[in-house]
Amino acid sequence: MRLLRILLHFVGLFWLCWQGMQVVHEMGHVLGAFLTGGTVSTLDLHPLRISRTDVSPNPHPLVVIWMGPLWGVLAPLALWGVVRRVGSSWNRHFQFFAGFCLIANGAYLGSAVLEPVGDAADLLQHGAGAWQLLLFAAITVPAGLLLWDHSRGALGIGRQAASISTSRIVVVWGILLLLLVILAMSSK
């Protein structure tokens, strides 16, 4: 029964982190467009697709593209900082989310070495150096793994793991389902 609770909690949390990471990342592109005078022509956050933001006109594409991964790591870190400061019992969940966002955004850009796709390909096309993408990955991925390591006990993983309550599982899945419905209804 304990293993099932951990599995239910972790699957829900991981899926919620994936969807949340995409939203935060795309909001970075939207913010970049707003700050540079660009116009968002497409914002696709449908939960069954990889998220996407198109900006046209886009007077400063490098800024807009970089804002996705930058906001995608800074906003979750700031949110975790606030939650940690107020002493919420959900602190480790937000720490896990911040770590997830660091790893996902870093791996996304760092993968440019093997196969540049999405933002990584766009950054390279607009003049960013591969070394910049690798440096971003070299900082964010290990930092994310460190945050994950420090949050695992509160998530039911490890020797000193906390027990996962039914209410935690229900809240995680409830937020996930609500987010999935909102994203599906707001997308074309």
C-alpha cells in the first residue's frame, strides 16, 4: 500500500510539474514579447501537445527566445522561495517543481549539442553560441538535481521518507486535473 501511495503521488506530481513547467516557460516567451514590442500570434498550451509560442512581429527574437528558459527557471525558484519563507508544508513540493523546471529547461537547451530542436535550434539560428546553451545546461541541470535530492524525503522517497497522506495525493491530482481542463479548454 505504501508503494502504491508513493507511486500515485509521484506520477501526479511529475505530470503536474511537466504541465506547470510548460506554462511557466511559455509565459517567459510572452513576457519577452511584451517587453520588446513583439506580438504573440500563437500560444499553444494544450496538455496533449508540446507547448509553443509564436511571436510576429518579433523585433528582438533572441530576447524572446531566451526569456522562455530564463523565466522558466527563475519564476519557479522565486515561487519556491516565497513558499519556503512562509513555512508552508508544501515547501518540498515547490522545491521539487523548481528542480524539475531547472532540469527540463537546462536539458532542453543542452540537447542542442546532439539535436537542436525548438528553442535551442532557434537560439542557434539567431546567433546564440552553442557554449551559451551548454553553460545554461551546466548550471541548471545539476542545480535541479540538487533540489530534487533535498526534496525526496518529503515526497516519500529514500530512507528517511515521510509518509504520503491521502489528502496530499488528492490535492496533487485535483490541481493537475484542474490545470489539464483549463489548458485543454483554453487551447484551439
